[in-house]
Amino acid sequence: MFRAIWMLSIRAHDFFHHYMPSNRLLAATRTRQGLKWGVPAMLVGVPYLAMANVCTILIDRGAPEWLHLVVLWGIWNAFEFILNGPISLFRLVRAIMRERMMAQAMRPQDRGRVPTSSRC
């Protein structure tokens, strides 16, 4: 039973990761080249919140109750994008610091000393 639940969750994760555009965009902002786009990608959360707001207004005016799922989906995706901005900024700073430390470790230690030859 546990194995079946585990396999179902893996398949659901793979499906959502590969076919949902918001998850693909979030995955792209988690790469080293995409970290700089994490903060501007926060703006993608605004249309999701607007869509959730419109759906709640429609529900109040008598629209079908299943729109609550759309509201939940919109709020979830908006929070994903809004939280991804500061996280990607933190990861970007950490990656830059790591790259600088690696560059300093690869430099020669005594750059100020010039080797001289006694035969000159």
C-alpha cells in the first residue's frame, strides 16, 4: 500500500513538473543562469492573484462552486512565485560568493613577488 502511494506521488510530481507552465518557469529560475530572473518572476504572481480575485467575485455572484479550486490554484501559484523571488536572490548571492571563493583559491598566492634569475 505504501509503495502504491509512493509511486502515485512520484507520477503526479513528474506530470506537474513537466506539463504545468508555472512549474517549468520556477524550475528555470532555480538554475544558475536563471537565478537573476527570480525577482522579476515574482510579477507572474500578480495575474494569479487577479484571477483568484475575479473567481471569488464570480462565486459571490452565484457562479459554480468548483471555482473554489481555481481560487486555491491561483493563490498557491502566486505564493510560489512570490516566495521564489527572495529565495532565488539568496541563492544568487550564495552562488556569487562561492564563485569568488573558487576564483581566489585558483589564483597564485604571491602575486607581488617577481621571480628573479641570478644569471642576468
